Amino acid sequence: MKAQILRQWGGADQFEPADLPTPALRPGCVLIEVAATSLNPIDVKIRNGLPIGPELPAILGADVSGTVVAVAPDVDAFAPGDAVFGCAGGVRGQDGALAQMMVADARLLARAPRSIALTDAAALPLVSITAWDALERIGSAEGDHLLVQGALGGVGHIAVQLAKARGAKVAATVTRDADIDQALALGADAAVNGRVETAKAFAERLTGGRGFDAVVDTVGAEQITAALEAVKTHGQVVTTNARHVQDLALLHAKALSLHAVFMLLPMLTGEGRERHGRILAKIAELVDQGKLKPLLNARRFSLATVADAHRCYEARDFKGKILIEIGAS
């Protein structure tokens, strides 16, 4: 099979094409003919040496969509010919989706949505599970008034749609005036350029000074402080980017709860993988019901242009999820 591999960690120029044997099927796993993968920030961090990646020479790519071609004897959830998607590789102990074939733990997979292209389904797994986890951690429920910070990012644009599907009232921050209308089109009830109006001022304007019931932060750093300022007393804040030294005085002063989400833990520890498969099955249902759709970057990449996809990401020259179509390559 054709693949892109890394022999050492570093820049995008470290990717090199390779012809490799088809990976051997393992117990509890399926063999997938890969249709596509999508590029997530964690893929870039691993490429740069974050020590949770597979052993060198490494095949990266956490997200995958494709067609099952073989199943292990102990797997009965899938059969050859099934279209599946999942976040199932590219970390320690598990090669990823930058190859024509990939072995994946069946527990991490679900049948792909039927209403969108199989390649497009690769944009969903990591960000959807992360957004789902974030809303679960804050106990998001019908009638809640939530703020999503970074509402057009990978996790943010899914969080807006999932929160609306749960019956929440959703406010959103974006980084450009031009993105406000797109946030509203995703279902946000109100949206603002967070570089023009602070989250605190936004909360005061929308809630009469009470504060949002909860804030989903997908940005990190100073935006965690912004979330603490914008949430109500005894409110809930969840962040997907907590790698930051933070003054938590507001957390104490307002008796808040702060949560962090790291969705790769089941992949790294082996614990709780079944839950990811169950979440993705629900995500597929929401997609097919027209309640959820991925935002996709207009430019598509291939297995041969993986390095260009990474350069595109690092240059911030994209809008929506970056897809890498594998196919026959």
C-alpha cells in the first residue's frame, strides 16, 4: 500500500512517500480501505514531536473514513463493505490514516453518515467527540444559555450545532466580522467578533449582567479568563485547550466549575473506547437528520500532498476542516 511516513519528527518537509505491506489484522480490529482523513491541531503537534505519537517510522492521521475490507474473528459490529468513520489512529501504538489501508479498533468506529460523502465524514470524528464531551461535562440541557468561544473552529462549529440540537440558546464569538453571519447560519442565536467586544461585555448585553449558564472555550490561553468573566456565579466553564498558566481567582470568587477535555485519552489508555463509537453513531444520526454538518475547507489535498496540507494549516490559510483524500492515490 502507499503511505506517507515520518522517519523523524519536525516540519512538514519530513513527510516522505513509502510503499508498505498491508497492516496485519489484530484482534478486536477491522481493516479499512481509507477514503480520507482530516487534519487536526494534534496531528501537527505530534508531527513536531509531542510525545504521544506512534513509533518512528510513523504514519500520522487520527481521523479516518473508509470502507471495511476485513474484520477480526472477534468483531461482530461490522462486516466487509461497511462505510465507517472514527478517530482511531496516529497516536502511540496505533498507526494512522495517511495510508491506503489502516487497522483500527472497532470500538472507536461507527457507520458513517449516509447523507454526506464518505470522504467528508472524515472531518467529523475528533472534533465531534470533543464537542460532545465538552457539552456533557457542563451538563448542557434544553433552555441553557451557552457561549461558544471560537465558534468557527473545528470543535467550535460542531459545539454550536450540538448545543442547538440539545435545545440550548447559543451565543458565539468569532475572530472576524465577516464570520458572524456564518456562525448565525450554523444556529447561533447571537454572534460577535470577540476581538471587538469582550466576552464579559457580550454576556452583560445578552444576559442583563447575570452571565451565561456555561461557556465552551475552544481557544485557551487568555480566553479561559474571558470565559470565567462571562459565566454566571456557580456556572460551568469547559475548555479544550488548558495548556496554560492561569490565574484562577475568578474561579474561586464566583464558585465556578472548570473542566478540561482531552478526547484522545481512550485511545492512549485503552479505557472507554466503546463510548467513542457510541457517540459517533449519534453524530451520524444528527448528520442524517440535517442537524449537523461539517465546515470544509474549499481546497482538498491528497496523499501525495500531505505536506502541503500541513503547510496550509500552519499558514492559517484555510477556513473549515482540511481534508486529505486518500482513495486509490
